[in-house]
Amino acid sequence: MVRALVIIMVWLAAGSASAQSRFDGWASAIVAADWRTSTGEPIQAFDNARRDLTAGFLASGFSRADMVDVSLRPDARPVTTAEDAVRRIAETTSRAQRGCFLYITSHGLPEQIVFGPDVILTPTLLATLVRNWCGERPTVLVLSACFSGSFTDALSGPNRLIMTAARRDRASFGCSEDAVYPYFDGCVIERLPTATDFIALGNAVRSCVKDREEAEGLSPASEPQVFIGANMQLLAPTLRFNRPSS
């Protein structure tokens, strides 16, 4: 009887441990910050990406209670303004303080990312926001936009891991009216279920984007970038995504 009780207690403890996530206590935000083609026609690609990225990262161990998931398109219901999004992210990061994860999908120009109808993020502005939200916590930033590599210098730090959809002087692809997702976001969605951690995900996404652009003869290549700060080189491999078999 005692032996059986011990076995049950060990089994319950193992089950509890396996249910825990390495991202417990992390704040996260996934923002579809534009809703148009480069010519101003409405598209769904950014919102499709937001929806399926949210599902993918929730399945990988992020908490719904500590996640902000918003579209900044002005015809969404309810409407979320840039100011609303900033406030909600600030509230979430003040509550969940073990780490920060921010993913923005949008249009970009060198040193600019569209953030709703009336706001343009610059490297300096985004760096200030991230510093206020995340401080010295472990932080993962994903910027899916043309020329998003131009933000890396301002955002980099020892506690940061940064993925961008393109290098500083290159456009990214997949923002047309018939696109399901921007190509970079599509590769994140495709490779996330089999990636072990953010470093593995970054490498897999770079390969995926390269293969798709070469298959479609797109040039010049976007060349997604990955920056890994010194502290994150050691920490990121331990931040393993949840998987059904784990």
C-alpha cells in the first residue's frame, strides 16, 4: 500500500513538472500592426499571421493570461489603437516579469515600422518602449517587416534575442492581396511545431525563407537576421518549447 502510494505521488509530481512551461511568468505580445498592401489595398495576411502565431506560441508554452494579441486595423471590432496596444503590453509586462516576448508583423521601411494608422515605430522609439516594458529581463523580439534588420543595433543587448524578417537594406515578401501570410510569418508558423527553442526556430526560419524565395525566383533575397546576446546564448537553449511528447 505504501509502495503504491509512493508510485502515485511520483507519477503526479512528474505529470505536474511536464505540464510546466519554461515560459511561465513571461509576458508576450503578438501585434498585427498593418492591414494593407504597399498600394493601400486591404489584406488579411498580417491578421492571418497574428491568429496562427498566437495559436502556435500558446501551444509552445506561453500563457493566454499573460499574452496580448491584437490587430491595429481600424476596421477591427473592437478597435485597438496604437496607444491601447502600448498600454496593454505595459500592463502585462508589469504583471508577468520573468521574461518578455514581442512579435510585430507589419510593413517597414529603413528604420521605420508601421504601427497602426497613425504611428511609425523608429528604432529609438521601439528601444525605449522595450526598455520600459522589459528592463533587464530575458527578452525575445521578432520583427516581421521589410528592412527590419535596421532595428537590430538599437534593440540589441546581452539579454536580447532578436529575429528580423530581412536585413537592414532588404525588403521581405508575401504582403500581396492573395498572400495567406507574409513569407517570414508563414515560415515561423510552419517551423515552430518542430523547433526546440528560439535559436533553433531562427535557424529553421532563415532556411525556410531562403528555400521559398529561391523556388519563386525572388531577388534580392530578404536574408532574415538573428541576433543573440551573450546572456541569451546560454539561456535560450534552456527555454525549450512545450511539445506533446515532452
